Amino acid sequence: MRKIVSILAVVIFSITLAYSQDEVKDGWKKGGMGSISFSQVSLTNWAAGGENSVSGNLLFSAFANMTKGNITWDNNFDFAYGILKQGDKSMRKSDDKLEFSSKFGKHAFKSWYYSGLLNFRTQLSPGYEYADLQENDVLISKLLAPGYFTVAAGMDYKPNESFSVLIAPLTGKVTIVNDTALSVAYGVDAGQTIRNEFGGFVKISLKKELMENVNFQTKLDLFSNYLNNPQNIDVNWEVLIAMKINKYLTASLSTTLLYDDDINILDAQGNYGPRIQFKEVFGVGLSYNF
């Protein structure tokens, strides 16, 4: 885990050096993108084997950022959902994300702002650990199980509209699990639905056009709980690359790397504990930028 944090720190430092101070213009800047992609496989008398499958993914991301004098206000909303039907198996979800973030800042000096952040993250529908028989599927998540609510206060380095680093030494993090059967799996005491943490938080965000019709954006959240194992840093690192083929057709690649010392996962050997989680979604389909 320490190696991962060290690598991320090097990446952050390199990006910071690459961005000099630019003028941040007054007014609202709004935009976003939505895409829907499908894939389908049909096999008939196929000697090499395989299964019929169909899948679909929906991705939506929007922002509304305001600058007025010495005040900034950045708002972001992200939603993703995917489903998969393979062979005779039941329909299963392959992606599920709902996140809202709002950051308010007042200019302090140069490219630094006094800032406060609100962030909420959860998923919409139930998730399962799938067994060979559908009736033995095990529920492992659902709406607000878990949900994460973060309130942070600190300083935001914002040299331009595309890049920012929020350093918040005063941060409260609330983990919500509204189903007590799932509480322990997400670090909440047995029979309880809420876990409160107090610590330090760093949030890095970057949006950049890598080349014509290729947009890159990434968000990295790091949290350390002052009151319990502060050396075990929670990591949430998201990357989205959107490649525009023509006015409506696009290809997108998104990845998410997670580590939370309070989330316990059962591995193939039957060991139960915190682990690095990784998700990758690639799709080609219809899109619309606004």
C-alpha cells in the first residue's frame, strides 16, 4: 500500500510542475458528456465454445463551475451503470456509481484558496457475490450500503480551470450502511449503520485534452483517519479517457482503483481482509457532449 501512495505522490508532483499559473476567468463554465454503449455475442454450433452474451453501459458526467472575483464554486456529478447477460445466467450488473461533489473557495494568495468540500458517493442497485446457483447469490451492497459522505476544510491550489489540489487537514468522513447485515464488511460496528472518522484529506483533479478529440480526466482522493491507523491511507483513484470518433460516436475507457482499510473482502483462499480493488470499463457507442 505504501508503494502505491508513493507512486501517486510522484505523479501528483509531476503534474503540479507541469501546470503554471493561468488566469481564471469570471463567470459560469458548464459542460459534460453522456454515452451509451452495447456489445453482443451470438454463437451457433461454434466449435471453439463460448456463450451468448449481451451487455450495455451508461455513463454520464456533468460539471458547473463558477468564478466571481475572489470566489470559486465547483460542482460535479458522475453516474455510471452497466448490465451483463451471459448464457443462461440471470441479468447482472457490471458497473454502478453515483457521486456528487461541491467545492467552495475564497482566494487567499496567488493560486491558493481557502476551501470547503462536500462529497457524497454510493451505488443505486443491489450487488451480489454470484454463486453457481442463483438462489445462493449473496447480497454484498445496495443503495446507501455503503454510502460515503465527506466534509473537508483546507486550502485549494488552483492555478487554472483544469487542475486543482485540495489539502484538507480537517475532514470528517461518514460511512453509511443502512443494512446491518452488511455493516462489518464496510468497517461499521456490528448492528450499527454509521461509522464516523476524522482525519486529513487530499483531492487532486485534472481535466485535459490530450490531443484533438481525446479528453482525459482524473480524480484522486486520499484520506487518513487520525484516530485509527493513520498510516493506512484510503485511496480512490478514477481515470476517464473519452475518444471522439465523430459527432456522436465515441470510445471511452474508465478505471477505478480503490483501497479502504475498513472494507473486508474474501479472497480465493478464504482469507478475509482489506484489499486493493480495481475496475476497468471500456465501451464504444453513442455519445453527446454539452
